[in-house]
Amino acid sequence: MSDLPRIRSAHPFTVAFFSMEVGLDPAMPTYAGGLGILSGDTLRAAADMGVSMVGVTLLHRKGYFRQHLDAQGNQTESPAEWLPESFLEPLPFMVSVSIEGRQVQVRAWRYIVYGIGGHPVPVYFLDTATSQNSPWDQTLTDHLYGGDAHYRLCQEAVLGLGGIAMLRAIGHDRVRTYHMNEGHSALLTLALLKERAQGRGLLGLTKSDREAVRRRCVFTTHTPVPAGQDQFSLDLVRGVLGEEQTAALQTAECCLDSVLNMTYLGLANSHYINGVSMRHEEISSSMFPNYPINSVTNGVHAVTWTSKPFRDLYDQHIPEWRRDNLYLRYAISIPLDDIQKAHEQAKRDLLAEVERRSGVRLDPAILTLGFARRATAYKRADLLFSDLDRLRKIASDVGPLQVIYSGKAHPRDEAGKAQIRRVFRAAEALRGAVQVVYLEEYDMALGQSLCAGVDLWMNTPQKPLEASGTSGMKAALNGVPSLSVLDGWWVEGHVEGITGWSIGDNWEPGSNPDVESASLYHKLENAIMPLFYKNKDDFSKVMRWAIALNGSYYHAQRMVLQYMENAYLATGKG
């Protein structure tokens, strides 16, 4: 536990953390889901630990989107417009990025994340909505994950090329490490190579020039499937970035079959590459066999995701926990009655929010399951409803059940939208037997309430498509155990009957929905519900173990410390 105070001492370097999305405030719709929340948690933990870090992202003036669900679960969307000036400080700097041969002007807004000891981590939001630009160029920083491939490539040029230019304009000249959180920002390597060329041109780069840039870059991949990687035709790249930059990319081992792959661009130009869990390291190594893949399992910012009842509880019993999250290990000494009282308050708070949003009044005495994440096919939100008769019988014979769902589907993800509709149909079919509520507009604030207030956190991804997942980590901080498929982080965090329960018995690739749904029902009927309804103290022991074992490890302080030791401090001089 001595590492964290040591990290807080001054360091002769700065880390620039680049991410297409960053979640810092529920009222700032600059994030879509887990990637953005992870980015925000990384920056918060760096501030707490005194790490010299800056963040770079896009402004997303119209956000991701606002979700609207009708009575049948049909999703429609509208822009999530907000006022940057209400949250951010405009900076006087202006830089330009060459896009399709014209100079697109980019300005920045600043948000400062302050750590527990007051250490500041600035986050720069890049913005093209300035009068010097054409009407179309002004929209480049409007929509998160919107538009077509042309729009996305132009956005990624603003993030990568414009981000480096903005850091230089602001005066961040001591940056030693550039951390790319996914491939969206990988064009920053092109900007660093141009700096290294020092007027010789990109085609005059030497092997030592490329190695010098590689030693300064870190790349984290979050995608366990090839389809999830950003790819652009070289004809499009040539039109957006020009001949010289396209030719440089073609020599950087990132183009195959006349396609630029942003993941390969990040891989080829980084000295440290990692997946986001032990299992994801294995999957990524098989996907990218020519690169040395490590792993740093994700973590969440403990203070942000711990509910007030549990923050108060930890302040009373473990006063060091905010400064050093590893002290949550000592939660094992907290009396069970205190755990139960804190959870009861968190549950009351959640159910009040459910009623406010939906008009549905849930019963605090009933076992409440939570499922909230991006609505997409592989997450299998409907696995719980594979056999409605079986679910009705469990609820009738063992004890009542209620389930709270939430999550947005990308506007173009028809399979994800279909998942939402299936949950609505199941809710209607189960009316009178199992209460099911689906809350629209899933965001940070609702996520904080859900992870803290349900009794059991459910996760049912199709293996091996869950690179890590973090919602179950947030639940564990609040003493909420998981019932989850053995994928992502749960392969590491699962101890059967201690930190929660598995769906299925192994974590080898390939999911059998019949086997997994049968396991889900069996665990609910024979292990979880009898414990909840007949032996409250033993259920509370599982809650306490979830905090002591998982809450004390799967936090962002540990994650940032691992990046420091394995990636940032290993950065060579360039």
C-alpha cells in the first residue's frame, strides 16, 4: 500500500491521454458508454494520485443522442444539445488541421479534474464550430459516433492531428507519453512522425525516427472482434489527408487490401500495447499475433461510483479508503448490520428514482436484478427471458423477482434496438408474475443509482465478446454481487458463492444460450434466491466479500498504477 503515496511525488514527464469520448459529468453528453466512462475514471484517478496527465477529446456539441422509448420499446433519437460554456472554459488558442486540402480551424475548451489532494488534470475538448470554418467543417465536432466513414475519418484527423497541435499551442512541451485509448486517435502518431521529420518530409523518415515515436506511445485496445475496428479505404484517406500522409501510412504496417486500419496504426507505433483484462489479452494476442499484447484490467473510480450510504460507511470504518482504495480490503471487518443498512438506503434511493422516471413503484423487500449497458446483440439483454414459464415458476415457488433494465442502442444498430423491444415484450408477458422496468436515457447518474441499489448485478454477454466490462466493478463497490457469464473481468473477479455467481461453468470461447440460460435459472432458483430470502446474513457476507475482494482491486487507482509501472515509466526518450 506504499505505492500510491510514492506516485504522488513529482514526475519529470507528462502523459497525454487521448480518447474519442470522455465521461466527466452526467450533464455533459460527451460519452456514449463504457469507453468514455473508463476515460473519465482514468483521468480522475490520475488526479487523485498526482500523476502529471492531460486529456484530449472532442467536444461533441450535440452529444451522443437522447433516447426515447415508446410503449412497445421502439427507440427514437434526438440530439443531446448542451451548452459548453456552462461547464467548460474557452481557451484563446487556435490551431489548424489540413482536411481535403483546406485548413480547418480548431479551438479548445478546458475542464479541470481536481484530485482528492487538489492536483489538477486538465482535459481539452477540441471544437471546430468556429466562424472561420465552412458550415460543414463546423459540424465535425458535433456528433459522437455519428455520420458516415468520411465524417468519422475527418473527426479522427481533428482528434489525432489537431490534438497534438493543440497541446503544442497550449504549451505542453514536456509530454513524454501519448496514450491512445482505442484506435480513434491513432493519427496522433502521424503528427509525431511529422515533428520528428523536422522539415525532411514524412517520406524522409528513418527507422530510428519511427522507433523514437514508438517509444513514446501506448495503445489500449478494447475491441475483441475485427468488425469493431475503424477502417477506411485508402481512396478516402488520400482524399482527406493527402498523398504524402497516405504514403507515410502505407509504410507503417497499418494498411491491408487498400484499407487503413486504425487499430493496426496504433499497434505498429506503440512500445506498449494492452488489452483490458486477462482474457482480452489472450483474445487480442490471437487477433494480432505479430504484436506483444499485455493486459491491464480495467478499473473504476471508487469515489465516483460508490453511493453516499456506502461512502459514509467506509468513511466511518475505513477512513483511508478515499486516498488509497486498496484499504477497501478491510471492508471484511465491517459488521453485517451496517452493510445491510447502507444497502437498504441505496435501494430506497434507486426505487425512488425508478418511480420518478417511470411511475412504477417497486417493492424494496423483493430481490431486484439490475441489467444496464449498451443495448447491442452480443450483450443478450433477453437471455433472462429464454424460458418465461420457468421464470414464472421460480418467482412463484421460491420468491418474487423484479428486474430493472436500461441502455441505449446506437441509432444504426437495428439488432440492438430489437433487443430492447424483446425486453418490453417479455415484460408484458410476465405482467403480474415478474415486474420488469426498462428506463430510458441511461447515463452516468442513472448508472450510479442502478449499480448501488439493486440486489444482484446481471451480465449475459456472448463469449468472448466482453473485452472487460466495468459495471459489475461499480456494483461491487456498493456490496452488490454479480451473476455473470464468465467473460471479461469476471473471469478474474469471480469466486463462486463468495463474490457472486457464474452463468455457465467455464470461460472458454463460444456461448451456448441453452446451457447458459439453464445455468442462470438454476443459480437463481437454488443458490441466490434461497440465500436472499431465507438467510439474509449469509447473503450479506457475499456482499461484504464483493467489496473486500473486488471493490479493493478493480478500481482505477490500481489500473493507473499498472500503466505507470508497465507503460508510462517504461517510455524511452524520443
